[in-house]
Amino acid sequence: MTSSQTAPAAERRTDVDLLRVVVVAGLVLFHSALVFDARDDFYVKNAETTGVTMVVTVLGVLWAMPLLFYVAGLAARHSLRRRGPAGYAAERLRRIAVPLVFATVAIVPVPQWLRSRADPAHQESYLEFLPRFFQVELDLAEFPFVLQGEYFETGHLWFLVLLLTFSLLLALAARWRTPPRLGERMAELTRRRGAVLLPALPLALISMILGLEEEYAGWSRWAYLIFFCYGFAFAADERFRQAVRRDLRLVAACGLALFAAGVPVLLSAGDDAFTASAPLAVLGRALYGAAGWCWLLAILGFLDRAPARPAAGPASRPPRGGALRGYLSEAVLPLYVLHQPIVVAVAYQVVRWEAPIAVKYAVIAAGSLILTVLAYDLLVRRTRLTRFLFGLRPAKADAGERPERGASEPG
């Protein structure tokens, strides 16, 4: 891409940084709700359940995890340009693989252990349970989740497994050839009204053919690769952002219409609608895939409508809340890693109470959110070793080290 063709570089979007924080906080609320969901097989279940929770949370499932992959693709574009393929791969291994391995060994077994204790036959201690958790076998058919076992799982860290896989595939592709100029071609196409909707078609097709995977937040693992690639190709191009702002009403209307049509179709297709080949199931998945793209664009577009602040001069005051935004932005990955075991541990105690669902849910959600933030602040961010294990940079970075534009993972 020549300099004459290159669109202006996108500035760091603090609105997206904060939206990532909202997504991770929302995951605490989401996983707390699964304790009471009549359909989901969560680690800890309340004796009384309801079907209302899934109806409400599906609104977040449609766009939340796709957004994290989309923003990760944006950050990958900047990091790859700055570091080159080898440097980018090394940085991804340090910031994703390290917390993935550490958390899989030290944190992920906790929910499965608490689940097993619901069976009177399995009342062993945590240390006694661990050997059973790590009894694994290799299953290449489940790539990239190649380690499988009766009790072993990556749990909520499936996001990091996919993100690391996509990042290394990108580094490998960039090592052997220049990445295709999809973003440049799409930016040219966006001169036409409504063209920003076209990327919904591959997502609809993948959802139709490969189905949806409930264990990965209601999307095919390979649909997330498409979102990642879209972030890499489109998100940093100002022309694409301008086209989204221009077509925002159309995008939002299409998202609402596709969602309103797709959810009833999926529900009417039966329990196996995520994978069935029946016409209603296939149609419902196609509408769902297309709706996900529209919702993602609409949310980012609405956030992008606020007028840009003038560039800060030497005498300008620092933006209000800058320190808090920086704190939260850095915290996202550790909060993501920590949250689910804490939710399960809190729920394990609270479900024994004699109280209404609303009271139990409020205690689990609020308590888990507070404990997750405290665990990050007191146990993660304050030492060099724990920062390394959770994928954070050293607290006192070199003067030449600048933060990534956007986010490369949920933190």
C-alpha cells in the first residue's frame, strides 16, 4: 500500500477501551446469571431456575465476544506493523501464552473441582482432584482445542486459545507474504451506501455451514477468525469509519430486523438449532451471523459519533479520568482471567441460601465483581512476577514503550 493510498492512521479510541471494560464486567453478570438458567449446564446451579436469563443475555452474546476479536484485529495491525512478524509473534506469546498456561494450571481447575463436589462420590480435596483434571489426550479434530479430557477444559480461556492461534497464523502469513489489501479494497467500496453491510455475508455463510458453538459464546470458533480479520483489515481505516457513521441508521435498522427475525426462527428450530441441517435452523443461523456484524458496527458507530477532541497542546489539561481509564484498560485481561472461577466460588456458597433468585443473583454478581477487582489490584498488578504471569507489561515501562493502539486481547 503506497503512502498515497493509505488512509489516515486511526487514533487510540478511548471509547473502545472503555467498551472492553464494559464487556468484561458484563461477563461477570452473564456468568452469574447462568447459575439460575434453566437450560445451561453451568458449574454451579441453583435449585430454582428460570428461562428469563438466556433471553436477556442473548443480546450481549450477539456482539460482546465478536467485539473483543474485532478490536484484537485492530491492535494486531498496529503491532505487526511496528514489530514485524517475528517480534509480533514473540509479543503475543509473552502476553497471551504465558497467562493462558499459568491460568490453565493454577485457576481453571477450580470451577471443575466445585462442579465435581456436587456429586457425593467425589468429595476429594482440590489437590486430590488435580490429577484427574490433567488426564488429557490429543484430539487434532478439535483444533485449536487439541487437549481433551473428561475433566480437563480451557474453560473461559477459550478466548485466549483462539486469539493466540489467530495471532500466530497472522504472523506466519505475514512472514511469507504481504497481507492482502482487503481493507483498502473495502474502503474503496464503501463509497457506495450500504456497502459496510457486505462483510455480514461471510459470517452468515459460516454460521449456516459450520453451525454455532454454545461453549464459545454462541458463535463458531471460525466466525471469530472472520471478526479478527475484519478488525485487522477495516478498523484502522478512517474511510471505513466514516462510511459506518454515514450508514449508521441503515446498519442499526438491519441489525434490529435481522435479530427480530433470526431469534424466533432459531427458537422454533428446536434444541439442536445450533448445528441441525433443518431449513429453519440453517436460516436462523444465517440471520444470526448477519445480525452479529450489524450490531457490532452499530455499537461502534454510535460510540464514534461523538466529536473528536482537539489535539492536546503543551498547555492543555490532561483529559478527565485519564488515570482511571488507563487503570481499567490495563486491567481487562487479568479481570477476564480471574472472573469466572471467582463467580463459581461465590455462587457455590450463595446457592445454599434460602432466598429469592433476585437476591442471590445480586449477591453473586456484585460480590464476584468486587472480589475480581480486588484480586487484580492486590494480587496481580503490584509485583513484577504476577504482572508477567497475567500478561501485563512491567509497571515501569521503558520510556520508548508505547501502549498498543486499541486492545490486542481483552486487556
